[in-house]
Amino acid sequence: MCCLEALKKMMILGERDCKKDRCIINISSVHESTPSPLGAPYAPQKGEMEILTKTLALEVADKGIRVNGIAPGAIATDMNSDILENKEEGKEEENKIPMHRIGNPE
């Protein structure tokens, strides 16, 4: 709903001033495309965000509006307290990450 409301405003702005840079950035999670055990309640919502982002991008590209998605991996937040507190689990998770480290929220 937020994307659709933003797009309505952007299209009005586009009619007035086509030089405005108009972009929506959706933030999801690596779990939009990477399953994990016990992720059934969480991952489908992230997958929906991924396909929504790609579909909107196709629908509004010709109007000069960009729609992009960011899907970070493991970040040091409360949601990942289990891998932050358990060094063995943390190491396993870091080994799955190309830079071999968990990200910081900053």
C-alpha cells in the first residue's frame, strides 16, 4: 500500500517536473531467496517483497521511476541474538557470508 501511494505522488510530480529523481527502495532480507529452517512464517513475506519490487520496477520504468530492493544478510540485531551469543553458531553463519562477518546495523 505504501508503494502504491508513493507511486501516485511520484506520477503527479513527474507530470509537473520530469527532472525529479523518483525512486522507491524496498528493504527486505536475504531470506527472500534463501530459505532457512523454521523460516516458514518469515520467508514468504520477504519473497513477496522481492516479487513486488521487481514487478513494480517493470510497471513504472517507462515513467522514469526506479524501484529497487535491498536484501541484507545477517545483521547484528536482536533478531540474530542466537548466532551472536553462540560463538559456534556465529562462526557457522559467518562462513556462509562472502566477507565472513556479520553486518552492523550502522
